[in-house]
Amino acid sequence: MFKKIINGFIDQPLLTSLFVTDFLILLFHKPPFLFSLAMLGALIAMCMYFGQKLALFKV
């Protein structure tokens, strides 16, 4: 399962870097409220995309 996740992240380097950057900014900084809402929406959209793309629990 971890190998599938790592391979999925390696296959999409731009989205992975955006995902990690967005997550770390929201985790360690306090951006303005509206900007943080937009970043949270983008983070949720990327999570849903990666979840659909990886399909971890599909047999």
C-alpha cells in the first residue's frame, strides 16, 4: 500500500509539491482567513484527486 502511495506521488510531481507546500503552510503559518479557506479548499480537492487516482482499497 505504501509503495502504491509513493509511486502515485512520484508520478504527479507538480501536484505532490503543491500538496506538501499547501499542507505545510496551513500547518506552520497563519495565513489570512480568506486565503486559508482557499488553500484548505485546494488541499481537499488535491486529497480527493489523489484518492481517486490511487484507489487504494479497490480489489
